Amino acid sequence: MLKSIALTVFSLLLVTPALAQNRDWSGSYVGIDAGYSSSKLIASTNPEFTQDLRGEIATLSFGHWTAVEEFLLGWDVALTAGGPFLQREDSFEEVVIVTGFDGPIRSYVRTTEYEVATGEIASLDARAKVGSPIGPVLTYLAGGPSVSLTTDYFQIENSVYSDVSVDLGLTAAIGLEAPVTANLSVRAELGYDFLNPTLSALGAGTELPYSLSGPYAKGGLSYHFN
């Protein structure tokens, strides 16, 4: 999924009709993006326990570029809805042995149903950026801190464990942007989020750190006010 999104948005950059004209990238802009993110939930105390998380993302951003000789220095603030997420309903079986004073009386198989929902539901990023125009196309690197809202929900029979937490992480990305009109540009970005929230061990009642780090790919449009 990440590969197909990346190929689509980068192909759009290659065929955009305004590539014949250079442009001044300096100034403020707003952007909207949509894409896909994934991660592998790994318990720090038990690396063998892993779960794949995937989810769609939608981002609204505001930023600014300043020209410094042949380079561009900038920043942006981005609010993202969605993120890697796991939601599953399942069951497990266990053998229950009923014992008395003289030993086991009988045994039976008990089926227990459970529901799990855990992952990232929103994030706010503040990134520093450095860019270099190559002809009409702007290439850039971006990175900075990320504040994420994560949730952890676990229900087994009539017992429910639920927690929402705010966690600090880091984000880094590489991107391309190309003009479409005098004020509008199309862009594509590949990135990686570093996030290690504290979750409640899927309802075990004990808070343990987990890794939710993983890649993302997104593409969108920017409107430049210059």
C-alpha cells in the first residue's frame, strides 16, 4: 500500500504541466495531504510480541520558506488525523479443570471473547525544513518533534480497560514539490515517525512502554501566498 501511494504521487509530480517554469518558493503556504501509515507494535519488555498496525492519515499544515542563497530554510506545523491503528475482535479457548477434595472432578473448554483497539488517533508536528530547488522542482528534508494522541482499549467479557494518553515522539521526512499554477503546487512525501507511547499492556493492568514507530507516505496540494 505504501509503495503504490508513493508511485502515484511521484508520477503526478513528473507529469505536472508547469514543470517548464521556475518559481520563487519563498513565502508562507498552507497544505492538505492524505496518505497511509503503518507501524509494528512491539512491547519493550517482550520483543517477541508484535502486532501490525495500519491506517489512513489526513493532514492540514501551515508553513513558511525563506530563501538563503541557493537554498531554502523553513518550518511547518502540521495537524494529522488518523495513524497506525489496530482494532480486532477475537476469542481464545482454555481448558478449565474443576477439582474437589479427591482431585479433578471434570474438565471443560471455555471460550472467552475479547476486543482490542490501540494505536495513534491524531498528532501535531512542528518541523524544521531545508530545501533545494532543482529546476522547477523543490526537494526538501523535514524533521522535528511530534505530539501524538494514542488510545488503548481492551475488553474481555465484562471487564473493560480504556486509556487515552499524550505522547512525545519525533518525525523525519523527505519530499518533492512541483508547481501547478502560480500559487498552487503538488507534493509527495515519505517519512518515518518515532513514537514510543506507554500503553496498558493490552488490558493487563500494568503500564508498559511500546514502540509504534513506522513509515508513512502521503501526497497533496499546497497554496502559496507569495
